Amino acid sequence: MDTIFSSASSSQKSAIKIIRVSGRKIEALPKVFSFKPTQPRVASLRKIYDLDKKIIDNALIIFFPGPATVTGEDVMEFHFHGSPFIEKKIYDVLAKIKGFRIARRGEFTKRAFLNGVLDLTQAEALNDLINSETESQFQLSISQYEGALSKKIQTWRNEVVYLLSRLEALIDFSDEELPKKIEKDFNFKTLKILNEMKNSIKQSNYGERIRNGFIITILGRPNVGKSSLINHLSEKKVAIVTEEAGTTRDILEVMMDFEGFPVVLNDTAGLRNTKSKVEKIGIERAIEKAKNSDMILVLSDNEDFSHPRLKTLGKKILVHTKSDLGMLPNKDIFNISVKRNTGIDELIEAIVNYLRTLDPKEEALLTRKRHIDAVKKSIDAMNDLLNINLNVNPELASENLRIVAKEIGNITNVIDVEEILDDIFSSFCIGK
């Protein structure tokens, strides 16, 4: 396996830059860069030279012997003055060494997985941690990185393996009918695992929303202030605001942080009867987006909050805009004015309070489609298991349990298809 290297810091100028190298040929680096070998895990200042013995920089060198490293392999880090030119000179030397190459996206973390340093859910959580932008994203990703989901999955798998071992033992002594007490205990444990899995599926929407953002869609007739509100909240002129009705034709999305909650705020086309084909498409998209939203802000600049009937579980909040021209005396309606910046904080507080009610108070959440698909397949197999007569078809029951063990095992470790690994780690940044 090649020894890989990559920058572990920003590509811009900085006080310090770091290049990380991982692999079996680390021991060659002192000779290549003409410096005295360092003690393991001791930061040592060394002059490093190129292949023509010309000085590159005074660098801080740290050698980490495997397997107790970030990748499970020998690792060496070069900490040097943050010039892109110095970085390039070090790259040029490393690239000329036989068996060395630049790391691919996520390859350091992939090696950590292959060497048993991390399981897949922890590797995914590490990527989420790096990309976290809000408090809730940080809290979820750090919990998963510390192994919250791994422990839950391993508990399920241990329980399934226990049931499988009991069943295999019974198959070996199948001359007698299964005692009622054992059969009752078997079904009880099966139902327990099944209910926990079903509950995890119910909570998975929250995990996905924390990763990708809660969807809030703004609906209303043209010129009621939808674009003005989204511009005000985002502090950017992302939407066109004019006196002309129907200026928003497509959905505009803005990612925001509402007191630690990631929110995707959608500005949509004004709802009205129109002959414009383009505007009609925009209105259809607005309605479709609202159907799949966690919250819908229905805006009006008068007392008319009528909108198309939507089959949605999303919470609706009625917002009276332009309240500087007159307030609506209704406690169920939020009066706001972008012009005077009034009522906005109260509206955000109501949104945040609702998002807090969605929190399942569970650290171990399924956060990816592959997690959910694996658990759903396990649930199907467990449901089938409950319908099998253990006295008549114990082998069939045993096969169902093997399916469950394989599916939930795939969430953390047992991946047979290389393409799945490539897909997971290709989303990582270079150097991780």
C-alpha cells in the first residue's frame, strides 16, 4: 500500500501549515529531507532540505508510530511556516519518492476505518463534525464521533447474535418441541429489538434535519413581503424586491442558524391566479416545497391568510407583515415589520421553540439514508421472524436473524462493496 501525504491545513497563507504523511515508508523521510530522526511523539525542530540539499525551511517534525495513530499506520507531520511556496517545495520532494503519492479525498479517514481505528458511523460523524456550522450540528456529530450510534448498533447486533446462537442450539436438539418458556423469551427479545428499531426510524427525520437543515417555507400572495423578510433574516439581498408582483418565479434557498438550529429558509413564488406559464410552475413548486416542509410561514399584509390546502405535518405560523401600517389584534398571528425591525425576534423565538419540541432527546440517531435503509431491511426481517413457527421452520428463522445481523453490521463495519466505501469517503475534504 502506498504511503500517502496531504496538507492538513488551509491552502491560504497562514502562520503555520501542516503536511501529514501516513504509511509504511515513513522511516525514509529523515534521509530524504536530510534531517536527524526524531523521538516518537516528540515535537523536534529540524532544518529540512530538498533533493539538491538546498534548505526548504526550519520545520517542527513529529513522528507518531502506529498503530496508535490517526490512521493506524506510522504517521509523520511537518509543521512549517505558512507559505504556499514552502508547501509546494515539500510536495515536490515527497512526490518524487517511490511509493509516495498525494492522498485522495477522505483517504486518511478511510485508512483509519480499514485499520480499525474508527467504524463507519464514527468516520461519517468526523466529516459532519468538520462541516458543522451550528451548535446542534456540532453536538450531534461529536456524540456520533464518540460512538453513541456505534454502541446502539453493537447492542442490537449482540442481541441478535444471542438469539441466533440460542436458535442454532435448538436446531441441534430439534427432536423435542421447543419449551414454551424459551419460545416466549425468544419472542419477547425479538419484539424488544424490533420496537427499538422502529423507534429509531421515527427519530431519524430529526437526525437528517440536524445534518441538512430544518426546512421552512414562506408562502403568501405576491408583494406581501416574503422576499423582504428573507433578505432581512439573511442580511443579504438574495431575493429581488420590487413593487412589481410575481418577481419571484423559482424557489430561493438560504441556509441559516436559528439559535443553534440549522434552517433552510425558502422564498417562493407568490400564490395567485396567473396566465404566465413560468409563474404557474413557480407556484406549483412553492406548494410542493411547502408540503415537505417542517414549518410553513404564511404571510399576509392584511387579514387574508388563505392558502392552498396542504397535506403536510409541518407547523403553520401566520405572519402579518407591514404591521407598521396597522396591527392585527390576534394572539395567534405574529405582527412584524421589516421596515421598523419589529416582531422579528418574537417570530424567530417561536420558530426555535417549535424546533426544540421535535428533539427526541436521543444521542444515537440515524443520520444517513444508508443507516435508515439497513434498519428498515432489518425491521422487515424481524417482522417475518415473528410469523415463523420456531418448531416447524427454525432454519428459516435462523436465516432471518442472519439477515438482520448483516444489515445492522453494515452500518458500522461490515461493508462488502468497495463502491459504498468510495461514496462515503469521497465527500471528505482533502487531508482527512
